[in-house]
Amino acid sequence: MEPIVFIPGLLCTEILFAPQLGAFSDHPVMVADHRSHESIAAIAQAILAAAPERFSVVGLSMGGYIALELVRQAPGRISRLALLNTLARPDTPEQTEHRERLIALANDGKFDRVAPALFPKFVAPARTGDETLRETVEEMAHETGPQAFIRQQRAIIARIDQRPNLAAITCPTLVLAGEQDQLMPVEVVREIHEGIPASRFECLPGCGHLSTLEQPTDVIRILKDWITC
């Protein structure tokens, strides 16, 4: 079975992929650590140093930024690519300003406010009262910690525009969006699909940003199809 590298999003850990890791237990799997570097390029280089020679990659949100950088740096090592709830565009000034405010909270000893502030945007509106999901997001944030969160935000702010590189991607690629994703609207996720020749696009109805936790069964089904195509 081909190895799969899972890359979590901002403020997320391997818990983000807990249902999928169980479903793919017959594959060699690795969950990438993206907490120690301040650039997407450096994170990708560290993953390539630790990963098998050739592997499939699944990235959600920030993990998608990193996945696109992996295939840019080492296209011959990536056999399949799954980009979940992510985009290829660089940060907008408004997004950067918001990130700087969250960094300031973390620097001021108020990191405990970050996850509660982000949670309503992380999930579909109907899930904002889901206490189990809220606790999961807060657990991942606690495990990440303020300094790693700041490094992740700095890396995201400085990321490059990957849109000019999409046409060069030739491996089987899945692009997945959540219909109610408030952070990565369907149209900007679809832009990746439109840029990658022969990629497959899926949109999950009623799903927010954390698709792997909100609709784990559907995501597993789609990934199972992707890994065998």
C-alpha cells in the first residue's frame, strides 16, 4: 500500500484526521509536523526530509498550502494529491490584518481566546453549538501552543501565490470544498480544480471548513475513491 502523508491545518493536529487515519490503517501513514518553521517552503522541506521517497499527500487548509509547495518542490515524489478546504491564492491585506490581531493575542498571553474566536468560522453555522466539536478544536489548539501558532501564522502570511504553478501538476488530484465553508468559499477552492488539468472536484453540502471532522464518512469515501483511481 502506498504511503500517505496527512498535513493538518492551522492550529490543528493529527486529531483533525482521526477518522481518516483509522480508515486508512492498511496504508503506511504519516502526519506531518508543521509547527517548527516560519515559512511554507521550510515546512515542505522538512516534510520531504522525513517522508518516504514517494507518497500521496492529503492537506487541509494550511495543510493544502504546504501540499502545493511539496508538489512544487518535488513533483516526482508526489504520487497523488488531495487538497481539502484550501486555496492557491496568497493572503489578502485584510486576512493578514486579522492574523496579526490573533498573533497579538498570543503574544499578550491571551492565546486561550484564539480557538474560541476561530471556532465559529471553522465549522458550518449549524455546528457552532456542537460542544464535542468545539472541545476538539480547543484540544488541538492547546496541543499546538502559542509559539507554534505564531510561527504557523507567519508562514501563512508569507506564502506565495501558487496559482501560476497549478497547470504543472500532473498527478491524480482531488480538490474538495465545503458548501458552507466560511474561510475557503467554494469559488476559491474551485479555482484550484480549474487550474489543475484533469483534477476532480467535490463539494460537500452543509459542510464547513473542518470537513474531515464535520463529515468524516463522506470524506473517507471520497478519499478511498481518490487513492484507487
